[in-house]
Amino acid sequence: MFYIKCRGAVMKFWIKGVAVFFVLLVVVFSGFLFKGSNGLGSDVTQIDHWQITWTDRLDPQPSKAQLEALDGWIDVKAGEEIPIKPNAGMSQWTKIQLPELTGNSQVILIDKIYAKHIVVNIDGVPVYESQRKFNYSINSVMVPITPENSYQTVYIGVSSVNNKIGIFDSIKLGHHQVLIKDFVRSNMMDLILGSTLIFIAAIMLFCSVFLKYVNMPMWFSLCAIIFSSGLLVLTYSSFVYWLFDYDIAGRLLVALFDLSLFILLPSLTFFFEKIFGPGYYALIRRSRKFLVAYSMVCLLVLIINELSANHFYMFYSVITVKIMGYIIIAQFLILASNLTINVVKGNKDAVILLTGFLIFASLCASELLWYYYNAGYYKLFLWKLGVVCFLMSLIIILGRRFAENHEQVVEYSKQLEMFNNELQRSEKMEIISELAASVAHEVRNPLQVTRGFLQLLAEKQQNSDKVYLNMALEELDRASGIITDFLTFAKPEAGKVTALNVLDEFIHIEGILIPLANLQGGKISVHIPKNLYVQGNSSKFKQAFINIIKNSIEALNGEGEILIWGYEEEDSIMIHIKDNGEGMDKEVLARLGEPYFSNKTKGTGLGLMVTFRIIEIMNGEIHFTSEKGAGTEVVIRFPSVNQEEHFTG
């Protein structure tokens, strides 16, 4: 129990901590999103218009004469429609006129430029070149300039394997320190968010040591979702590629981005399956198996493409981009349909998950529409906030499920403790039954013989010795009664079993006990209908209830009353015996029926023990409620017997 409580406390603390952290992360992330570039100073110049032209190929070392000879220049403005590449394989040159420059340590900063090969030339002098061999075309370029470059022309040559090419946002000119701070600040959130999610996944792996095996699949699936989401955010950011701008690191980041997609969708589907089941026609389970198989195929193609130095890139792109995109859409529709069905059914987990899913889907859908509206010249970023909200909903569901499981474990532990106590009691009763039967049979015969001889001696005696002989006979009768109780406890099923009319039985019991009650200054009131029948032995039935009612009579203080009533309830006969006697405290109440326990001075504890045993053999149940100074109520339940069947039988 202590380990269970500790484990539950650790898991609750972890889940609450992660939930609070995610809320803070959303707040901070939203601040970064809406802050934008408001931190730029007045000494930063933004160029929002330039000219472009197209060439058949990109010459990395053009002369000033060749650059000036280029024709067909088109005016372009940031934020307006981007010119489309005329033919596949063509390259683009961008021409920018620098303003007057003052001060040192100035740079040109291009936040995002689509290209695999970039060349920067200022007035015929090459100053920058970058050529990537991996398939990530978003670049960031920073080129130093001096006051001597005032009014000079900057030529930026780019080539790309796809249609997205060139600059689509404003170009910044300013002090190096100011621009680098703004650039890092605007991109740092991707690094923080991605790294944090990966760190949380690692902590979850550590916390798995506190889990039982039954909870591990769902826990590890959520761990995989958070890990792949963090990896997705991290490797999608152009800032990471700017930090690690060399081929091996770039190829690794691209491979990790694809790998995170291969992990995310099967893990998410598996989590859904664990929460909501296999779905209609086992659709979720089947789709999960398909996704696992397809992800393995994608992984195999990824390995082949990397080993062949991108020779199979077109085939790999079709498998992992185009087809995978359609699969993602189809799977989201399946999961959303399943969520909607569970929401209609009133499933609280489905409501929580649908809320997170709708936030994620709405942000992604709105961004995708804007992305396509801008012909792909838009850097998606709101989807990251959607990922955080969606992961929060998953963690809340997992926390609810763990809380329910913990409560069940605690309840099962209580039941197990109760069953163990009942088992120990049964074992004790079994041992006592065997011992009682053995002792009773061995002792009863010698007692009967001894009583016979003492009775003969008493009849012949005329002096004072006769008084002592009668006392000896009374004690022998008392011992015989105890032995009878032992035998009744050991073998209560003995005797003829018939259908008993409860009222008739209590008329006999009342006739026996009313004189005893009157001697104690109390009275007995019986209110039992005529049509109540139970199955059992008449003498044993009377013995059980005489024991209970005698205890109530002995508990009366001077004047008192014992109420007895009965009724039928859902195929059961309920009999209540209530007195207004001295009552019992909780300690005494808990020990009723234990062998040899009695709160009377001369009691043996066998009376109630026999009563419990008789009621148990009759398939009944007995329950005591009592309060010190307020009296005691006993409720006995027996299975009812149909009186019509009794009479026709």
C-alpha cells in the first residue's frame, strides 16, 4: 500500500508539473509569436523591393561585366505575388541597390531565402557562397558590408531543385549585433520548444520505472508522440540548419525530420486505440498496423536513398511526401470521426482530446490555406502552438486515466485486505469446527454418565449434601449446553430443512423470551407479515434468533423495548431486530462473531458464533449497527421462498 501511494503521488506530481509547464510554454510561445520584430531599432533599414531575372544556369564566379549584361529584370516587392520559375532547372539572380552606409560592423541579413546554391556578389566582387547537398532549401544569409559599399549593387544568385526559389521577405541592413540578436531571438523559440519536448520525453522514460506493466503501452506511446513532435519542431526550423551549416549535419537533420514523421502517426494512432479501443470494424487497429508497416517501408527507402547519395530522391519524395500526405489526411479523418462518435456517447476523454485536436487542426488548416495562397512562400509557425495544445490534451487524458487506475488499485487493495481477513476468519472457523466436533463427541458421553450417577446420589441423599449434588448437576447441564453449542457450530446443517413461515417461528420465539424480557423491565414488539418464507431448520432458526434477542434483552437498562419487524425486498426476506439498550462501541462491534469473544462477564462467545454459523448455512447475511448509549440494530437477510411453490410442492 505504501509503494502504491508513493507511486501514485509521484505520477500525479509529474502530470501536474508537466501540465503547468505546458501552460507556461503556451504563454511564452504566444508572446514570441506576436512580438515579431518589434524589437528592431531605428538604425535598421529594411529593403522591401528589388529586381530579379532568370538564367539557364547559375555561374558561381561571374564577372562584373557579365552581371551588368543580364537583362529581363522584373521589379518585385516583398509581400506581393512572387514570380514563378519559367522553366524547371532555371536559376535566379536578384539585384539590390544599397543605400548610403554609415558606421562599421554592418551586415545584410536575409532571414529566409529558398535555394540550394547561393552566391552573393557586391559590385563584381564575390563575398559569399553556400551550396547544400541535402534536401532542405530554406536558408538564412548574413553578409558583412562597409561604408565603402554605399550605393553599390548587390547580386544574389540562387538555384533550386523545386519551384520555390528566391527571396520572399524584407531584407534587413544594420549593425551586426542588433540584427544577430533579433535573428536569434525570433528563431530561438523553435529550439527551446523542440528541445523541451524531447527532454520531457526523456523524463517520461525515467518515470516509467514507477509504472505497472499494464500502463506502459499507453505511457510509451505518449512518450513517442512527444519525442517525435519535439524532433519535428526542432528539425523543421531553418535556425537549426543555420547553426549546423555543413553537409553531414544537414543530412542528419533532414533524416531525423522524416524519421519523426514515421514515428508520430503510428504512435498517435496507438494512443487513440488504447484510450478508445479498436473502433468500429477495428478500423483504428487496422490503420495502426498499416501505418507501422508503411513507416517501416519509408524507413527502408530512407536508408537506401541515404546510402546511394540521393540517387533515389524522386522516388523517396513520392513515398514520404506525396503519398504520406494523403495518408496523414485520411488518418486524421479516421481519428476525428472516432472522436466525434465518442463525444456523442458522452466520453469525457473524447471531449478533452477533441478540443486539443480542433485547436491543432484549425491552426494547421488556416496556415496551410495561407501557405497555398502565397504559393508556398510562407514559413509555417502557428502549427507549433497547435502541437503544444494537442499534447496538453493528451497529457490531461493520461493523467485522468492514471488517476482512475490509481483509485482502482487502492480499491482493489482494500478488497484484497478484506478478502484476506475473511479467509483468515474462515480458516480459524474451520479449525475451531473440527476441534469443536472432536471435543464435543469425546466429552459428551463421560458427562452424561457422570450426570446419571450424580442424579442417583442426589435422590438418595436427604441431608445438606444434596444441595451440593444439585449444584454439580446444574454445572454439568451448563457444560452440556456449551458442548451443544460446539456441535451446532461444527455441524449447523444437521436437522430437517423445510420452508419456514417467519411469523410462526417468531410467535414461538416471542413466547419463550417475553418472560425473560419482562424480568428485565422491557418488552418485545413483533411486526412480521404472514407471507414470508425462508428455507432452513426450525430449531436452528429459533436458536439463532433467540441468541440475538437474548443479547438485546440483556443490553436493556431497566425499562426498554425491542422492536422486531420483517418484509420482502427484491427476492430477499429482511428481518430487523432493534433495541434501545446500552449499545456497543466500534471496537466491540468489529469483533462480534469472533471465537471466544464476549463483552459479558460470564459469556463464552459461542452464542453469537453459533448464530453467525447458522445464518451462513442458511445462505443468509447478518449486519450489526450500534452506538454506545443509543442501542443496537441487527439486520438479517435470507433468500425468500415462494410460498405458492411451497404449498404446491
